[in-house]
Amino acid sequence: MRAPISWLREFVDLPESVDDLRTVLDDLGLVVEGIEFVGEGLEDVVVARVDEIHAIKGADRIRRIVVDAGAGPLEIVCGAWNFEVGNHVPLAPVGAVLPGGFAIEKRSMRGVVSNGMLCSARELRLSDDHEGLMVLDDVITPRIGQPIVEALGIEPDVVFDLSIEGNRPDAWSIVGVARDLAARFGRPLREPEYASPTPGTPTATVASGEIDASDLCGRLTVSLLRNVRVGPSPSWVVNRLERAGMRSISNVVDASNFVMLELGQPTHPYDAERVNGSTLRVRRARTGESLVTLDGVTRTLAKPGRGLGDTGEDCVIVDGADEVLGLAGIMGGESSEIGLSTTTVLLEAAYFDPMTIARSSKRHGLRSEASHRFERGVDPELALRAVARFVSILRASVPDLEWLDGPIDVRGDVPEPSMVLLRHDDVERSLGTALPVDGVVANLRALGFAVALADAGDLVVTAPSSRPDIRTGAAGRADVIEEVARIHGYRRLVRRTPTWPQPGGLTPRQELRRRIRQVMVDLGVDEAWTPTLGSETSFALTHDGSTPIRITNPLASDESILRPTMLSGLVAAWGRNIERGLLDVRLGEIGVVFTHPRDAASARRTRGGAGGKVDLDLPLENERVTVVLGHRSDDATSAATLWTLIANRLGLADVVIRAVENPGAGAHPTRSAALVDRASGVVLGVVGEVDPQVIDLVAGVQGRRLGLLDIDLDVLADTQAVRRRSQRVAVPGRYPSAVIDLAFVAPLSLHAADLGHALSSATPLVESVILFDVYRGANLAAGTRSLAYTVRLSSADRTLGDSEVATLRDELIVVAGQHGATLR
Amino acid sequence: MNLNDELIATITAEALAALAAVDTIEELDERFPSIVGKRSAFASMQKSFGSLDPEQRRELGARLQDARRAVEASVELRRIDLRAAARTTMLEADRLDLGDVVVASQSWAVTLGHAGLVGSTQAELEDVFVAMGFTVADGPEVESDWYNFEALNIPPAHPARGMWDTFYVDLGEPETVVLRTHTSPTQIHLMESAVANDSLPIHSVAPGRCYRRDTPDARHLAAFHQIEGLVVDHHITFADLAGTIETFTRAYFGPDIESRLRPAFFPFTEPSAEFEITCTICHGAGCRTCSNTGWIELGGCGMIDPAVFESVGVDPDRWSGFAFGFGIDRCAQMRHELSDMRALIENDVRFLGQFA
């Protein structure tokens, strides 16, 4: 909201320093997002008369203008066309610096030297008008050479651009901001000038107002204004509006906007002649009704929207013939708009239910200054004061304006102002700072709260009608305490760093996540962050017949499905690097992938819907680590090697790589294998290569292999499913080990790791078994291959003799035989 | 059957026979024109219709076209089969039993990887809070509207929901399942489970990924990371909140960086505050980054709103608490003077390689 300092000063005395004021406004939670200095940068701009206009050869957009600003003819190149010889326009001479810091220099265009710039109103930041130059003859009687500031009677001003929080509808007005400042500075808040109705004809004899939907409309006032002459507003009204960011339309509309900006009450003027029976009635819109709003758009009313809890309820204003005049509190209709010929005005000032306005405004995609205020909550007691102010402003241009006595004032349901019991220690218990009770009382009263002293230093606090944000009970106490703290100043409150006996720390799961990330990075993988939302195409290639989880309102169609795997994102990232000439890239990501509740073994059931009363099945979230190995020499064996190293660093007891029929979507069907905990049989991931079909999504990489490692962190974290090495450390024997090599012919169905494990467990004297060669050849029986192991044998209490080694060797051969392997 | 129909039947049969003789996808591509394409019998028959009268030409042409389409469909089916066969052959030729890979014989050349900027920043932030006595909590990225909004005192259709540009997930009733727009739902999970297990107090931070439906630019991404703090204990006050923010600020950003609070509005805290820290670029002198104020906004905080306590069943007379939240990515952006956030999701290794 734009708050000119001159307007604020009408209500409260303020310090001179703009910087200090900015600090105070910020500290009150009325955050200053920008400051505009009106009149700044106009010091050097003067009135000039256009004496000659010449075309420039070869240029059809610009012309050579000769002007006189009191110091003789001056040539200027100008691109505007809305003026003629004899007009007076603003001239920024060479050396002038316009608002916003634009410095005017001598420039040459098409061989013509321009000695300054003729300005539009927008260039001078006087209005939004950029249609052409600001032709001064339209506004004033100009005098050559006169400073523009003097000619236009511009008073320097400072405009704060304030960001007003959603819980402060009262601050969405000049007087609301002034009230906060008055409270902070401990100064009185002045009242504006209000008009009184003209004694004589009572309003009720010529107009009427009714509320048919008292839950939607808490108050309707209808005033009748006679002897209206629609015309321009006085310049002080125009200037105020423009500084606050609104354009002057006519004295009646301006008065309405002025009051809204100043007090926060939107009002709506109707041409009384065009309102049947001079009657305003508030009711629910009926299905099938429509309305052409002031912006020329036809609105279908009472049509349910798709938002949660949107029933399509619209509140409308109708006339005596039940014709819809406007969408209440949002925008009026064309039919009853005031015009130049209007002489009698029916003025509506009302209070509407904030939620109703919010829903209607959202559904119709129609936001107005009025709806903005009503949906946050207008002071229900403000309506007639706002009318009195409206009349006082309009009387400046229409002195004989008649405001009929006894304006109509009907009531519906209005929220009761909250009453809160503030116990004597509540402020200290919440803020940790003890504030003297008289200070608390003074601050609250300055904000318009009624405060009564109860027993034992407790306070009974009643919120003003302008503060619908103040609730009751414990929540209301918190609201009131925030007000106390705000006026006192957050920066003056005590700070204390709390301590507690409970230790901080990471869970084993979080430790594991960090560990695996560290190991991955240590082994040469760069950590990536790929999108959670992917395309149909990538989903089709990387899911196992599962159901896609779609986003209802995606930003782009290729970002519409929750990823079933991180693989496609990583492959795309790898491809992007290759595109940029970075050919050796290994990327890994730790993140969440999603499974549709329909496909999940056990759904994640949670509460949802209005009031949390519905049971909802949410997608299963599975945390995984996915790595793609994309160095030019990488393939499935690189991935297997990487896994072996990671498994070792994670201290896994015995996870083996085991070929499987279907390694899963996205994995290379014949070059990938499962990671299996031998003891539990639980699969914790996939190792191998990326399916060539997926690689084909990336341009220019045909024939390249991409190693793949994909680990389920949820499974890995389960130490029952995936066992860890024993914590107990073994002390190696002092006696030398005997090393023997054994080569077996084993059927393809016998896993090398299983045979190795069998050999390891054959006798306690086996120290280690390591596979060192695999041989497949025509000289071996079909369906078999040779597996060669190095076996270390040792004893803790003796050196093994040759005969003992030979016996052990025979034992190992027997064990291998039990698994179907024969010594080669 | 007239002569033309016979002819169509014949060329159809010939085309299908020729198709059956094709064994590879390359062969199919090569022979396509002569089976059903420009050099096929269908094409030449079509040409011969030139001399017929229009009515007859149309009628015959339609029949020929039907026959040709049927053959084309067979060609496409064949193409799919051949492609699948080619893939199977290729995959079989490529077969590798990873169980038989002799890992011991593979060498792993030493290369250095790099942790991502966001992940590292998150770990650093967690470490600061762990040292201050906080535990770390995880929460889901897909939430119901109850956890993301209503339990946090943001009722349905309330204008405050407009503060978050929400991605809705197509599950359940419209607008009931969302990609969480902030980490605050984790507060609700933490309090609910503490109440259910009778395990209050809570001193936790909850980092994680959040989503807002906002077109990405240099300063924002549609996905981002936040860290949420939640303390629920006896006798917790606003002073504890301000002190916690202050201690964290100095510990993470450095001893010369201060924090300050100013009033703000969040539906789930009251009193609420925005917290600002000394601009890390100019150290308070005023610069472009901080719009010459010397301060930059970091996040929001406040005392837990009694309405939130009510929705999770915490007794506000026995317990009080505070919450805060701020952007992890934003901390990273500030510390590393990152000029374009989009670099974070491009995963260019020249970008990633800059981080230790």
C-alpha cells in the first residue's frame, strides 16, 4: 500500500527523518518495500513553448522541435506527436537528472543535436500517462521558463510503499498506519473532517435497503445524495489519489476512492435514477443469473468452482425489481454506473462476510481494491463514518450537496468484537520480558482496544471493531500479546538462548544417509539434484507397470508426473554434460521416489479434506541412492566394483551380486544384477548398466554404456534385513598363513559368491576366500565355467604343517562337491 | 469376384509373402517401397486407374486403399516384432553375469567426487542445530491438505492459502493432496507423534524439499529446500526464540552477523516475526543485495499459535513453544554468492566440481 507522508501527517505528528520513520514502520511490521520522493528530480525541469516543428530527413519516428524556455530558441529531437506549435510542454535541459536517476545529456540523432528532452507525465513520475508529452495547456496557464514544480504546484512529498500483512486489515488505510505510528510515538491520533446529513427529508421516504442474507452481509447502509454535479475533483484530491497510486476519474468516484484509501471502507455510488425503486437489497445469487461487471465482462453467478469447499455462493446487490446490480463487495455492474448526467447518487457502504468475498473473488478471477479489503475484513462500524467523510470530500466540489437525513442502516450478522482475559503474567510468560502494566494498557488503548482492570492485575481487553484478526481464548491472548510486543518494539525484547537436558543428534538413518553420501563422493561421484517432476516419456521407460502419479496443475507438461525413479533425471543430466563436451561424468543422487497408493504393498494412510475428516491414501515415498557411472570406460563391471567398495565402507556383512531374470525397469536386462543380503535374501538394489532404451533418450551417445547402481535406503537402513559386520574385532594370528589356489568347474546356476561362502565356512581355519579368475571355454562342459579362488588358511595357535594343509584342501574340495562343483 | 478384386487379392497375398520373407529390420526398411510403398504393386495399380471414370475410380480406389492399409498394419506389427527380436539378440549378445565379475581384478582409479551445494549446506545447518541440542526430523514431500494447511491454522478457501502457490496431486478429492509448500507440516507430524507417545518435549529441526508453483528464474526454483525448527517445552518464551535465532546466526554466518526480528504474519505462529540478518555481502554497510538497508530477510518464526496446539492436542497451559523456518538454498546462495539458482538443477560437473 502506498502511504504518502503528507497524508499520514494529517492524522499524526511525525518526525522529520525519513530514515527513522522507515525503521519505525519496519519495526511495527508495516514493512517499507520502497520509498518514492515526489518532486525529486524535477528541480531543473521548466516550462517550454513549442515554436517550430520540423521533420528530420530519413526519420519517420522522430522530429526536430524548436522550443523556447525563456533563454531563446533551443533544438530538441522528440519522438512524441501529441502537440502542436504554441503548446507548452515540460523541458528537461542538458544536465538535468530526472526521477529515477536518468541524466539528460546532449545527444545527436540522425545528425540533429538534441539539447535536452521534452517529457511525458510518466517520465516526470507525475502520472502513468505515457501517450505523449505532458501538454501543460490542458492543466494550467503556463508561463515560459517557470520551474515545473512551481507551475504545477507540486509539493514535495515522500511516499512509502508498505507491505501490509494479511492479519492487519485495519492497516490497509492511511488512518490505520497513522494509528500504529501514533501508538508507537505516544502521540494523539487526529480525526478527519466529517460531514453531517442535511436535516429535512428522511432517507427512508425515498430509498430503501434490505438484507436477505444476513450471514453474508453484516451491515448495509444506503445514503441518498442530491444536487450532485459530476465533474473534476479539486487538485488536492487528485494529488492525494495519484500519490497513493490511483487515477482521478470524477469527483464522485474520487471521493469514494479517497475514503477507501484514507479510512479503509469501500463504498459504491449508484446512479439513483438507474436503480429501480432506489432500493438496494443484498441476497444470494441464484443459479442461472449473470451480470456484466464494470470491466465489461459477463459473469455467470452461483456456479460452483473447483476449489476445496467452494459451493459457488455469490453475494449480490439487487434493486427494487430484483435486477442484479453488482457482485457485492467486489465490483458493480454497468447498468447502474454513474455518469456525467447523474444528479442523484445512491451510496452503498456495507460490511460483507470476508470468506464469501474471498471465495467469489477467487472463483471469478476478479480482484478489486474493494474485494481486497472486504476479504481481509472491513470495520463493520465504519460504514456511516465513511459516508460522512465521503460527503465532506465531495462537498469541496459540490458545496450544495444534500445528504438526506437518517441514512438507511440495516444489520445482519457481524462478528462480535473479541474479549480477552489477559492474566497478569501472560505477557511475561509469552514474551519472556516483563512489561509494566500501565505501558501495556497505554499501548493497547492507543490501538483502540478497550482495557478494563480486573482483579490481581489481570486485564479484560476488548478488541476494536477494526481488528477482526483478534480471536478469543488462548489464541486471542496470543493476538493481544503480539500487539503489545509490536508497539513496544520486538527489538527491545529480551533474548535468551534456551538449554535443555535432552541431547541433540542425528538418527541412525540420518547418519547412514550422510555416510553413503560421503562414501559416494569419496569414490568419485558428483552429487546431483534432478527434478522430482518428470515427463510421460521418461515415466513410460522407467516404471514397472505402475500407475503414474500426476500433478493436477503442472507448470509444464513434461513436469507433470512424480518420478518413479531418479534414473531418468540422472541420465538427462549426464546427457546435458555430454552436450556441453563434458564426456566423463559420474553422477549420484540421494532422494525420494514415489509409488502410487494403488501399487503400494501398504498404503500411507493419513487424514485429509476439510477438518481432516477424510482418510486419504498417499503415495509411498521411498528414499534411494542412484548413481550413474558415465566415464567413457565405465560399464556394468565399474558399477559392481563401486558397489563392492561402498559395501565395504558401509560395513555390510555379506551382500552379494546375484543375476536375476528381471532386474527392473530402466536397468539393462542382461547386464544388471540384484544386490542381495545372503542371509536374509532381501534385495536392496540393482547394480549393472542402464537399459540402452533409456540411454537412447539422450542424443549423441549411441553405443555408450552407462554403469548403474541403485540402492533402496529404506531397506539398507534395516539392519535385520541387511546385516552389518560384527562390531567385535578379530586379532590376526601371529603364525604364518598358508595360501592355496583352488579352481573348480561349477554349473552356471551356482553363484561364485555362494561357493566362496561355502569354502569360507568349511572350517574355522579358513582365513579368507577370494575369487581371482572366471574362465568360460569350449573345453568345459556346457552350462559350466571355471571359478578359481585363493584361499588363506591359518591358525591362532600354530603354524599349519604341509600335511594339515593338504587335509584342509581335501576338505574344501569335498565341501565344493556338496555344492555341485568339482576340482578342475 | 471380378477381375479387379482378384488382382487386389493377389497383390495383397504377394505383399504379405514378401513381408514374411523379411528377417531383419534393415531388410524391412530396404524392401518397404516394393512391398507397400512407392514401388509396390499397390502403387502401380493405383496409377492404372487414371483411365477409369470417376465413379469407378473412387469405388475401386477405396477398396485398394483398404487392402493397402491392411498390409501396412502387418508391416508395422512385423516392424515391432523385428525390433523386439533385434533388441533381444543385442541384449543376449551383450549378456554379462555380474555375479562372476572378479571384483578383485578391477582397479578403481582415484577420482574425486563433490557433494552438492544444497546437501552440504543442509548438513552444515543440521550440525549447528545438533550442537545446540536439536534432533533432526524427516517428513514426507507429498502431504494432505490437513497437514500442509488446516492443522497449521489455514482453513480451506481461506485467503491465506493464496500465500502459497500450491502444486496439487491428482489423488482423492480435488485439492486434498499437495506437494508440501513448506516444511511446516513436519511440525504437525512431530507434535502428533509426541502426543501419541507421550514424549514431549520436542527440540527438532526438519530440513527437506518443498515445492511452489512458481516459474523458475535466477532467484527461485519450483522445488527448494527449507529447514524448520520446532521447540515445545515448558516455559518457552519469545525470548528463547530470539536467543535461538541469534545463537544460530552467529554460529552459522559468523560472529559479526547479527539478527533482528520484526512483526510479521503467519497463520501458524502468534506472535510472529520475520527474521533478518546483517547483510553478508556488505556487512551492514548497505548494498544492492540488501536494497541499502544493511539487512536481509532470512525466514519466518514465532510462538506456536494456540490454534495449532489445539489441532494436535497439546495443552497450551502446560506447554509452549516456538517454530522457525528458512531457506537452505537461500543460505547457500548467500554464502556462495550464487547468481543463478537454476545452476543447482543443471548438474553441470563444472559447477558441481567447485564444492569440496
